[in-house]
Amino acid sequence: MPEQTTNKTDFFDKATEAIKVSERDFEQILKLLEHPPRPNDKLQAAIAALPCTL
């Protein structure tokens, strides 16, 4: 049976992991976080299909 997690911090500690990336990849990740690409038509349609209350 899976271990029950009662503390949110414990959950995130177990749900995340560190990965190593090159300096070039790290710079690309930061660039995308600071300036994300515009949503494409498929993503915009998915957003429009969401219920108004989430």
C-alpha cells in the first residue's frame, strides 16, 4: 500500500527531483520562463473549452 502523505512539504519533497542541465540549456530554460511562447491555436481552443469555474 502506498505511503500516506499528510504534510504538503513532504509531498513536494517526494514529488520533485533535481536534474542537471548544461549552462546553455539552463539559459534557454530561464529565457522561456521569462518570455514564454505565445499559445498556439490548439492550446487556445483547449482554454476556451474549459469551464468558467475551476
